[in-house]
Amino acid sequence: MLRVRADLIDRLVNEAGEVAIARARVEGELRSLKGNLLELTNSVIRLRSQVREIEIQAESQIQSRTSHVKAGEADFDPLEFDRFTRFQELTRSLAEGVNDVSTVQQSLLRNIDDADAALLAQARLSRDVQQQLFSIRTVPFGSLSERLYRIMRQTAKELDKRANLEIRGTQVELDRSVLEKLVGPLEHLLRNALDHGIESREERLKRGKPETGEITVTVRQQGNEIAIEIADDGAGLDFDRIREKAQALGLITSDAQPTEAQLTESIFAPGFSTAAKVTQISGRGVGTDVVRSDIAALGGRVDVATTRGRGTTFLLYLPLTLAIAQTVLVRAGGRLWALPAPMVQQVQQIKDKALINLYLTREVVWQDRKYPFFYLPRLLGNAGHNPETLRYNSILLLKSGQSIAAVHVDEMVGNQEVVVKNIGPQLARVSGIAGATVLGTGEVVLIINPVQLAQRTDAEAQAPMVVKTMQAARAAAASAAASGPPLVMIVDDSLTVRKITSRLLTREGFEVITAKDGLDALQMLAERIPDAILLDIEMPRMDGFEFAKTMKGDTRVAHIPIIMITSRTAEKHRNRAQELGVEVYLGKPYQEEELLRHLREMLVLHAA
């Protein structure tokens, strides 16, 4: 046996988490590098075809020269003339250069695949080390058994009641820090079960129950969570007494008719107690509200189920460890947010018309349950950010404890295992914040509970504002677009042109999206409608003329102005573009001021 300090293990676990964050950053850089190499592949393919075209042109010139050579020069090979010799040398050198670049590019792709495999092996090893460190930190739930039995004996003796305590699943292991913070809530729930739940001996005999009550604590692992069930066979919750106390505290009005679920929720209000007199066991006004806040501080949740005369069951759900959490990353209000994965019941992708209806009805119906509907930035207090209606919109159906909610987010980023960081005492008690994490990019992301945020009173008040905003946005798309920067689509097969033009427009305050060719641009038009399009002619799969013809034939996007930027400056190309409805035709290279002037003029005319 070896004694190791607990804080040393905690520090090692934290360092293992930092390794995971660093690995995520390397993975992100590797994905970016792979994307750039794929762009390089497309550029090499395009360059090779252009070099081949130059070679064909050179050969045709030589053949033409051969047919027109003078009789006195018949003894000379055309390649012996300087004008052809140098041209041939340049084309051959260019072809060799392209092949060299292609070889280097293929080698880099192989190196990236090897690095990817090595990183995968390192991730597997890192995860094994992390899991073994967690196993060092975990202790069986049975280590609390003696303490819980003692609490039961003392409380039963003071109350003159009889009850058996059965603990199941004692071999299930929990994080040591979770187990330490769980002692207080468990003790309080056991005292409550004896005091409020289990009836007196005479009353149990009168109801035909055994004189000795039964309290069961069941511990089991469910996925990435630990579920602890505390059940008794007592009288169940006294809803009449709860209603009286709730009305006395002002939680409900005297003429209200609350449901059993609402009354059950009220027992978690601060200062709530149905005890007839104050004792050391219960009734001190510090009760189930502290249990819920302690469990929430651990990243868990509490459920309650009761049957009148049959008993009450408290279900505690806790994370397996406080160091690692499975989350769903979403983007809303221009920022990333993380939601605990066990909370997400379903993710729905709905069309824009259905989204408007959801904002009008303010609820989502799924499996015969009605989920109150909210826009996530509104829950976070961002009243200035309006929802965007895309072709498909992400709706998350969430459940936390007995509460449910449906949340609309701007973008679903995906699932990610994150290292949970300490958020400090300032944010620990803030409603709706479950923790924080650091992504591989170095960005700090808060782990939030939207269901808790949805229970605030101001969330309901803001819902009509969202409906009004979306109706206005749908009725007047121009005014909605004017509230943000103009969106410009750049369609060009050249990566260099896309990057340079994107930087120029971004610097001038435009929002930019890019497409590699006509087909790519048509797919993007199905998702987002830009205010203007910068278009090249020569592109693979679908050229600029074909794209302009297809786009102008679609009434939904035919109004979008097109600025064609190309090296084809012949009159026939200009005439063809004019026939297709292209507003401005610019030749390469173009002046930046000229492009910006034309673009601004087109946007003004389009808005008018």
C-alpha cells in the first residue's frame, strides 16, 4: 500500500485534463492544415490542366511554323529557332515544377495521415491515463453505509419510530469529492423520510401497514451519471399542507389551482417546511432547497415522485466525475455555449415556416409532452440579438429534474468531451451556470443549464418580443438585413482570389461567404441569401455563365445583383454577361476602389 495525498491526485487529474485540451488544439490545427492541403490539391489539378493547355498551344504554334517555313530554311528543325526553343524550355520547366509541387503535396498528405494516426494513439493513451487517475480518486458508495445507518438509528430513537434502511449498489464507485459533498444532502433526505414520510407506529398499524417502515437507498450507474434513489413506504407528500404553506409564503395565490407537479416543486423553495414545530431533526427552514442547491453545485439534478399513502421517492442524478463531462456545443448570440449532454433528450431540425409557428405558439409538442419554447440568447439576457431563419433550424428538447424546455439555437456545433474547470465562488451560485471549460482553441466556454434559466419570470415576458421581431423580419427582409452588415458571396475557384477579396470586404465592414464553383454556390443559396454576388467565369463543374443563368431563372434569388470579375474581357463575353442580367462586368486585375464603389452602388439600388 502507498499513501498519496488527495490534493496530489487532484493536481495530476487536472494536468491530464490540460493534456486533453492541448491535444484538442493540435487536432484543430491538423484539421485546418488538412483543409488547406485539399485546397492545394484543387489548385495543383487546375494548374496542371493549364500547363497542359500551354503545351498544346506551343505544339500547335510549332506545327504552324513548320508549314510556313521558307524553302531556304528547310534543313533546320523548327525547335532550333530561338523563339521556339526558349518557349519549349519554359513549358517543360513549368510542367516539371507542377509535378514537383504535386509530389510535395502528396508527401504532406501522407505525413498528415501519419500524424493523425499518431495523435489518435496518443489520445487513446491519454484517455487510459485519465481513467486510471479517476479510478484512484473513486471510492465505493459503501464507505458511507455505517454513517447512514447511524443517522437512521439516532433519528428513529428520537422520533420513537421504527424503520429498516436497505442500501443497494454499495459497490458502485463515485468520485471522492462528489461523495464528500453528497453526505449532507443524503443525511437530510433520510431524516426527512423518517420525520415527514414514515408514519408513527399506531398510524401505520391503523392503515394496515407493518409497524416498521422501509427506507431504501439504491445506487446505480447510468451512462455518464450516477443515480441515487431514496424511497420510503410512508404517507407520501401531504399536498393540502404544502398548498397552505405555499400560500402563506406567497409562492402561490389563494385563488390559484396548482397542479401536483407545481406543488412538488414548491417544497424546494427557500425557507419552506411543513413541520408543525421546530426541532433539530427538521423544520428549521433549511431543507430541501439546500439539498437541491448542493446537488446543482455538483452538476446534478433532483427528481421527486410520490403516491399518496404509498410513499415518496427522491432521485438524485450526479456526474460520474467532476473533472470530465460530455457536453453539446451550440452557438447562440455570436458565442459558444456548452450544455450537459444527459440533459438533451432530442435535437430537431425544423424549417423556417415551422419555426415562426413555434414562436407564435411558444411550445413544442413531443411524445405527448408540451415543452415551453425559448430562444437561447433571450434566456441569457441578450435582448439585442434576433433569431435568424435558415432553411433548417436547430431546436433542442431539454429535461432537468421535473422541468422541461425547448430551446432554439443559431447553430449546432456537436458533441464534445470537455474538462470542467472551477468557476469560482462568484459564479458558483448563479442560476443556470453549471461550470466552465476551455476548448482546444483557448476559448473559455460556460456550461449552462437553459432549463433553470427558462424558469425565470423575465424569460416569459421576452417571448412576445421575439415573435414580433421574427414576424417583422419575415414581412420585411430588407429592413432586417439592414440591421446587420451586408452579406456578399464570392464565387471563384481560385483560393488566392477568395482569400484576398474576403479580407478586403471584411475590412470594409461586409460579411462574406465563399464558394468554390457554381454548384457550391447554388447549395449555399439554399441556406442563406446574400445581398450581392462576386462571380468568376471559368470554374470547374459549373462556370459563371451557367450559374448566372440558373440563378436569374429562380424568382427567389433573381433580384440579387451580380458583379462578374474575370480575365475574359472580350466583347462577346461582356455581351453574354449582359444578356444574362449581370449588373457590372470587371476585368482582372481590378482596382479595389472600383470594386468597392460598384458594390456599394449595387447594394443601394438593391435596397431601393
